[in-house]
Amino acid sequence: MKNDPEENNSEFLKYLIETGGPELLDYKQFTSIVNNLNIDEIEDFREKIKTILNKNTLIGHAFVKPYGYPGDFNLIYKIYQFDVNEDPRYRNWDIFFQNQPAANAVRNRKNFFIEYCKNLVRRKENAKVLILGSGPASDVYEFLTDYSGGNNINIDLIDFDQSAIDFSMKKNEKFEGQISYNKINALRFNSYKLYDLIWSAGLFDYFKDKHFTFLIRKYINCITEDGEMVISNFSTKNPTKRLMEVLSDWYLNLRTESDLFRIASDANIDKELVSIEKETLGINLFLKIRKT
Ligand SMILES: C[S@@+](CC[C@H](N)C(=O)[O-])C[C@H]1O[C@@H](n2cnc3c(N)ncnc32)[C@H](O)[C@@H]1O
């Protein structure tokens, strides 16, 4: 071990690249290097790990953004599947990615959706659901697969990425007739229907406050009298924030609970109609807005 910490870090990174990524016992040191980088050191750091910043790893997939944005349907699907590249040059990098709290929080929000829908169909005949930014629609697939109570639910999916629509359609083909697929920007979609649930996860984190507020104002008009909007947003407490930013150039608008209450208030929603829940890690916050 040398005395120059910068040289030590470089050697450690070289070792990680040569051995196919961090083992569990390396996580702390690797994370600490990333967390302590100055902004002007990021480029140099990425140069040192450039052999993994490509589609061979989940970190690299987010970095190169093959569909134009980091959390595309394909990456999100792989998170749900706990997909890992078995090539020894990349395997441990993917396991590291999948073990991050943010990846676990994504998996948790799928479970949150499934539980919500189970309750919905228990209390409501012919429930109607709209999903904004539906991505792979793994949540829909799992809910409809597990739920054995008949087909008294209809789900409309909105996504502006044709590849996401194609993927979700193929995945859910056995539920034909229950799901509609709409390739359109959520900012532009106009609904002629009312929904019991408007759900959006992994979308509003990319919007500025003004778009967030605009969408609440717009979609609140598309909810039934006893319906609800549920919008997920990563919390400012996301412990994976820095890793996402430095490794994958993946930036989100993280928000606190009070940010979400303020945004709802800016959209002219009465505070009695607003509540916030979170998944077990407290990383994904769910802003819930009732119509009445
Ligand atoms: C991070 S993924 C989340 C997918 C899914 N909701 C989930 O939680 O598994 C976000 C999805 O939103 C879509 N998206 C992003 N901006 C959008 C917009 N303005 N209108 C419609 N879809 C959008 C992307 O194409 C992507 O499929």
C-alpha cells in the first residue's frame, strides 16, 4: 500500500476492473471513493472505469442511455428481474448495482402497486386504471398474473417511447382486451375517461416542479369521485444518489415530503386530500391525491 491516497484509489479501481467488479467487502471503499470525488474529478474517474461504461453492465446501460434517457424500460425490467451479466468481467458490477438501495426501492414500488391494485379490485367492480410512464409494465403483468378474481379491471398505459410500448405489449399479450397501449407524451395526453387510479412511478422524478404541478392539475380532472392519483418520487434521502450521478450520469429531481405537499398545494389541491406513503426503505415516496 502506497501513501498517496490518489494513487491508492487508482490502483484499487484498476484492481476492480481487472477482477470484474467489487466484491461485497469492496463496496464500502468503492462507494467512499465515489462519494468523495470533486466535480472536476468525475471525468478522470469515468476514464478509469470506461471499460464498464457500456451496455455490458447495468451501470453502463444507464450511462450510455440507448433509448435517450437513463431509466429506460429495458433497464427497469432488468432491475425487476435482478438480471446480472454472467460474463465474469461484468458480473460483480451488476450485482453491486442490483444491491444498491435505489434498485431495491424500484422493486419495492412494484410491490406497492400490486398491493394497491389488489385492494382496488376488492372494493371496486370494473376498476379503471391509467398508468403514466408505464415502461416495461412488469407491475401490471405481475398483478394480472397473480390476481385470480376475473377481469374486472382495465388498465390504460401511456408511454412516449415506442420501444417501451412494444415491450410491454409483448410481455402482456395474454391480457389482451384488458390493457390499452398509448404512445404519447403524458404532458399531451387528453383523456375522455375517468379513472379509479392514476398511477405513475419513475416519471415525475424527471420533471421540474412546474411540470409536476401542471400534470396534477391536468389529471385530477380524470379521476372518479372516489378515485386517487398516486405519484412516486425518489426522496432526497436516496443513499444511491451519488453513485447514480457519478457512475451513470443519472440525475433525478429528488424531493422531500414537504416538497410534495407544496407541489400539491401549488396545484390547488386541498391539503385534506393529500397524503404521503413510502415503501419500506423510505426511498420511494408516494404522493397520494384523492378527488374528494
Ligand atoms: C423509469 S421508467 C418507469 C417505468 C414504470 N412506471 C415502472 O415503475 O416500472 C419511466 C418510463 O416513463 C417513460 N416516459 C418518460 N417521460 C415520459 C413522458 N413525458 N410521457 C410518457 N412517458 C414518459 C419512459 O419512456 C419510461 O418507459
